[in-house]
Amino acid sequence: MASRGSKDDLNKSPAQRLPMSRPTRFGTKGQKVCLLTNHFKVSVHSTDVVFHHYHVNLKYEDNHTVKKKGVIGRKVIDKLWEIYASDLANMSFAYDGENNLFTIGPLQHVRDEFTVVLEDASFFKNHGGDGSPGGSDIKRMKRVMKMKTFKVEFNLAGTVPMSAITKVLSGEQSDNYEDALSVLDIILRQNSAKQGCLLVRQSFFRNYEITKNIGGGVLPCDGFHSSFQPTQSGLSLNVDLSTITIVQPGPVIDFFKLNQNITDINRIDWGKAKRTLKNLRIKTTHTHREYKIVGFSEKSCNEQTFALKQRNGNGSDAMEVTTVYNYFMQHRHIELEDSAHLPCLNVGKPNRPEYLPMELCHLVSLQRYTKALTMQQRTSLIAQSRKDPRKWKEDCCVAMKRSNYNSDDMLKKCGILIDPEFSQVVGRVLKAPNLQAGDGQYLIPRDGKWNFNNKKMYKAMQVERWAVVNFSTQKVRYLVERLISCGDIKGIQIKPPYIIFEERFEIRQPSVMPEKRVDDVLKKLLDKLPGPPSFLLCVLPIKNCDLYGPWKRKCLAELGIVTQCLVPSKLNDQYLTNVLLKINAKLGGLNSVLQIERNHFIPLVSRHPTIIFGMDVSHGPPTSNVPSIAPVVSSLEWPFVSKYRASVCTQSPRQEMIDSLFKPQGKDDNGLIRELLVNFYNTSGKQKPENIIIFRDGVSEGQFNQVLDEELAKIVEACKFLDESWFPKFTVIVAQKNHHTRFFVPKGHDTFNVAPGTVVDSGICHPVNYDFYMCAHYGRIGTTRPTHYHVLHDEIGFSPDDLQELVHSLSYVYQRSTSAISVVAPVYYAHLAAAQVRQFVRFDNMSSDTASSASGGAAPLPELPRLHENVRSSMFFC
């Protein structure tokens, strides 16, 4: 085999691998179309502006540092600028709410320390103690809460020139243009903070954009995202809609009823309530002050006591022990109806609790709900966040008007003016690739979709040794008969199953663990079979059933049996065809292929052995310590590009770079890449790939260098470990879905999404880096989000047209679907592999293991169960 790569290319030091620049040519194929985008043109009239960066040190009067500043910091800095306006020459500033403050030009009279006194510091610190309710002594409370003193220090940290942005826009390199963009984004955040918005990174949420409840006292809150971006057309402001979940404001007791779906307050699960309410803010109805919840009292309101200081007639003080309930009823003359037998809210400190009756407490608005959503809540949230393109555009325009950025003093002094109209861009609509089914039949996609009516599968597998396991209460014999009949039409010969095994009724009880039910069924099933089955059809009672994970783990990792789980709904031809698509792919078949791959017409890919990787990392919940899951999928059977297999590993929580691509151990390499390369070699006529195309998902612009320096370097090492004389060529492409660019068709057709196959590689793309946007699919619901592709490295030498058509075509080879998908299939398969593995791998003890090992080193990562050799080389996706 002749090698087309060079030794110099392969041996480049990681420090030399930088993201490539855009080629001089743009794509030309496809029908041109005029589009609108949610980027607003920014005019910069003062390029000589220099931001002076100051580090802010904020302390209490006792010199203890204010750790989490947020609202406190903004109030203190605003007050400081008001008090010391003359010392600071009335200079405008941009403050990020934490440690960074920026001014245009230097501060002339910076003191060593500024003293700021805030009136009404009730939001920042509660007073009282010894179990006393907040507001227990009105005279003392007024005196203590009258003021709070802070100390502020400014230290010059550096300068950031605005000219860095204009350099990048003109195609030059600049080291600190990202810092300059960050300053502008901080100005946007400050603008929204002054309007009372909830800030979540670069997204802002207002009270009047709250929509209806999605269940459990949780509300979806619509807001908007805004950030400055450099583009080929100049600086732009990207404005997009955003949605988060918040706690429903109002009485605390009402929230408990909604959250736990109860009507009787005596049925409240207080353990769950404590976890849900901790650190949320409440406002009292009798003092209108805000507090942060730290927990509950150990006793009920009419039993929880505290020492109340009382003034005697002789002028001395005496301590009286009373209950919280009696205090409010007798001393404050507040009637309590529901609180007597409920715990109190603790809003004090660990050693100085302060208790408040629940019925006097209301949750304040705009507080994020960070707990995991139920399936019903997630479904409702998705449904409510979907908006058609016209509504999406209207809401973006409303957000721009409310923000009123052009009146912001800081932006004015930067010489920045934002056009209120959507920017126009020119896109191109690529022609959909033709697909080939079985018996020489063709599938012609229309609007990004096709069907298998009267069509056979391209490579149909035979189902011979199989059985059915029924965990549901419905009869499934008719389902089996229909599946066999439909399979015959599609070219899949399905013999009658060995057995239809019904789970015993007595083991279906809720008290029996899912793992026990799965083990019991499989043990009895295998005892009845003449030999191990090659396939099992599993009928579950409901979607997202807790049997799914244990079932998949047992079958795939331990027994090596390919399975298909389903919950029968409408037994029509469309439903059965979709089930057969999954079954055929899992058994190693192909449902359809690209006509150009069948005819070997894919530029560069069809002429030279090419392997395509899809890589991703899936993380657990933000507050958990569960390991991250790193899947890598690869293509098989070159010259085809429609068939993939996966290899998966665990790694440290929240770690984004995949560290198991190359793992040398003596003379062996136990990394993910070696196994995939060997599998490609064995299925591609004993040919090593000359081209390696890598699609990487889930990384941000700030991690592009790491992808090249770490991950590509490890893949290169894995290749050299197999054969020192082998020098393949590499192309590395990052696929991003987590961005805020949208496209809209012109007015008059704006109720529709852009056509499938729409590509944009100019106008709003990066002025230097090689990127383009692709809408390969058709958005039938909501507003289409394009995939943003960044080409970091290209030794293979694709032209822009060839690369864009390859990306477009790879969105049509997903074997489980009869429509184009939003991102290339190898990336989609990587998502799917991670999602399935996370369902059947349990990390229940991970958090406690990590905590227990905090003093003695990191907790060992649990190993993923090794997939059985019978299913490792097949498409084992759920």
C-alpha cells in the first residue's frame, strides 16, 4: 500500500498544530438563497479606546473577603461610584459582579481603600441569633440593619485595547481580541443587571417573560442571549432566545403542594423539601425582608423554642424562653393558621439559627430550579420552548428593544452603535443526495426525508435464532406476526421465534428490583432454549422503563445478545418499519446507502481508504461526581461510509478531552483508537486507512487547540504504535450545536424554516478561521438550529464544496431514520452510544466514594463493563 502522508506531517510537534485559516475559496455549489440571521451589525467608531482592567477586592468591615459577590458586589460598586464620583472623575465603568472592573482610560485618584456604607443590608446578612426569629426585637433590628460597611480596593491588572477587535476583523492576528470581546459582553451583562434581570452567563431573564407551570412548581422562563462576535462582515451582536427553569414564586407551602403533587400539607416529604428549598431566597410577608433558606427547624413551630430578651420594669434585661409559634401569636400579634405543626424555615447561620413560620414566607421570583426534571416536566418544557420562526424573530426584536443597548453610556463611549435590523446573508441550498435501497431500488429524498414503502433494505439480515420477552401485560403474538410479515416485505427473513416468554405475574410487583426481574427472566428463558439466541425482542410496559438499563447491560455486556426494546403503540406499517430499521442495523445490515458511496464517487474518500471517526464526551449532572463517558465511533467496510461501530470508556468527571485514545501498556495499546483501526482493517479488505477524518463534538472555541495538541496527537501516536512506517493524512472538524445563530427565510415565507441542505460559509462566519453553518435537516417543529462546523486541520485537502457536500451527505446515512439528521451521523452515533451506556452503567456510589477519598487521593473511576465480543463489532445502539 502506498502512503500519501508525509513523515514530517505526522511528526509535527503538538505546539505547531494550530487551527487552520479559511481557504481563499468559498463554496459555490447549490442554489443561492437570501436569508436573515439573528446577528445585528455593530459599527465601531472609536478604535483607539483602551480599557483599563482593575481587580476588585471587596471586604466586610471586619476585613473578611466577600466570597460570592453577585448582587452584593454590584450594589457596593454602584454606591461607590455614586459617593466618590468626583474622585473618579465621573468615569463610566463595566463591572462583572465579581472581581473584574473595566474603565475607558485609567482611574486618576485610586485610593488604597474605599469605604462604602449601604443602607438596608438585609439582603446580605441576617441578624439576631440564638434561635430568635428574624425581626424579634424591632428597635434593635432597626438599629443593626440601618447600615452595613464594606471596604473596596482596586488594583490595576492590565489594559485591553479595542483595536485588537478591528485587527482580527481585518484578518490580522491579535492575542487579546477575546479579552476585548469579553469586556463588551460584560457591558451587556451590566446593562441587563441594571434592569433587574436574572443573569445566567450571557443569557438574561425577566419577570414578565415567565410562562405557565410545567409541573412540580417549576416554570419555564424565557429570556434572551446576547454576545458580540467577530464576523467577515464586521463585528456583530448575536441575539437569541433562551429558556431556563425557575421555581414558581409565591407561598412556600403552596410550592410544597405543587412540587410533591399533594393537597394535604401533612403528607409533605420533609427530606425532599429540604433538598429542594436549600439556598433559595424567601421574602417575609410581615417585614418584606429577604433571607436565604439554610434548612428547617428540628421541631415544629409550636415546639421550637428560643431565648427572647425582654426589658424588665426596673430597666434590666431578662431572658424568656418561648416558642416561635407563641412569639408571633402573642408578641407580634400575627395569626398563624397552618404553621403550628410544621417545621420552621431556618434562615440563620449554622451556630446561630433564626426561625420563621412557613406561612409568612414567600419564594421570591427568578430563582433557578437546578434539580433534575421529571420526564413529564422535560416534555412540557420542550413543548413550551418551541416557537416557529416568525415568533422567534418577533421575540428577538422585542428583546433588542427592551435592552436598548444604543443608550448604554459605556457602549456610547466605546463608539459602538448597533443596527436594530436583522443582518442579511447569502446561503446556498445543496441538492439532497440520492440513496439506494435493496434490489437496485432508489430512494429520492424530498424535504430531507424519504420512505421505505414498497422498498427492500440494501443489505437485509436474516433473523433465525431469536425469542421474545414480554415484561408488559398485553399479548404480543399479533405483534410478532405483523413484524414477521412486514420484515418479509422489506427483505428481512424472520423465522418464527423459539419462544414468547411471559414474565411471571408474581415478580412484576413494585417491591421487586428491576435487576432481579431481568435476571429471573433471562435465567428461565435461557434454560428453555436449545442454544443461545442471536437476537431478543423485549416488550416493555412503558417508555423510559427502569427495566431498560439492567436489560441492556445484561444482554450486551454479559451475554453478547443483540436486543431491541419497544413499547407497542400503533402497529401500523410505519411503526413496524422503524423497528425493523433498528433491528437490521444492529444485526450488521444496511438499510440504505448513498448512491455516490455505492458508485465510489465521493471525492477523495472513495479513491483512498478512509476511516471516519465521531467523538464526544458526555458528562453527568453539573453538581454530581459521576464519571464522564467518552464514546468514539468509526466507519467500517470502506468504501462505504454508512456503517459504524462504537468503543466507549469512562474518565474523570467534567473532563472534556478524551484521555483513553492511546493507552500503551508494554507491547500493547489498550486505547480506543487501536481497536477501531484494527476493525476497519479487517472489514476493508486488509487495507489501512490513508485518510482519517475526525468529527469532534462538544468542545468550545477555547478548546480547539487542546483537540489538536492532545487528542489528535494521541491518535497519531496510536497509528505509529501500530506501524512506524504508516503515515495517514488527517482532517479534524468540530461540530457545534450549542450556539446561538439562527437563519430565517425572508418576510412572506417566514412561518417556514430554511430548506434542508442550507449552508452558509460567508458573511457571519469567522473572519479568519475556517467554519461554516449547515442545516442538513428540515425543522418541522420550532425553529431550526444549524450545526456550526469548524475545520481545525485538513491534510487531506478537501475543497470547500467537496467538504460541505461530504458533511451534507453524512447527515443522510443514519440507519435508524428515514430523514436527514441535524449533524453528521458519526457524531450522532457517538451521542447515542454515550446515552445508552449511561443508562445501563450505574454510578450510584460514585459521589460517596469521591467524598470518602478526598483526603487520600482521587476515587478510582469505575470501569465500564466490556461489551461482549459477540456484539462489539456490531451497531449496538439502542
